[in-house]
Amino acid sequence: MSDAVGPILRMSDDVDAIIRAIEEDNAGEVTVTDRGAYVRVAGPSPLRVTRASIARNLGRDYRLVELEALMSSFSGRIATTADEISWTRKNERKA
């Protein structure tokens, strides 16, 4: 998928729950590549994850700044709010 977007996440205790949340928020159209020290999560644009879905998968409250701290890089353009992070292709604007 050459035009895929998404985060590159450092390994942590929360990474599996974050991946499940991204998969849920994007109808499972997500590929995950585990590189040992980090995980590349990619999908078609727009790719998104909500604070609520991460919190549900972790079983605790979650602030998206925690995800930002785990994100060593990403593909595409990122947009963040208090409740959602989304990634889009660089030449595409969020509707």
C-alpha cells in the first residue's frame, strides 16, 4: 500500500491496545508491521483513532498526549484534537 498513512509506535505496555483501537476505528483496514523495537501501523487515508476506543481497549482513561509520546514518527499529515488523532495523505485535507 504505497499511499498508506499512520503512526510508527515505540514498543510499550499499551501498544497492543492502541493497535486494536486503530483497527476498530478503521474497520480493520490496517496493516501492522512489528520491527521489534517499534511497530508500523498503516492504512488507507484517512486513518484515525479515538481517545474513547483506546481507553475502552486499555480499560482505563487515556489522554492522546500519551499516544503522541509513543509515536516516534508517522506517514502522512497528522491532525490532533483532545478526542481524536487522524492521519491523511499529504495532498488530501480532512473533510
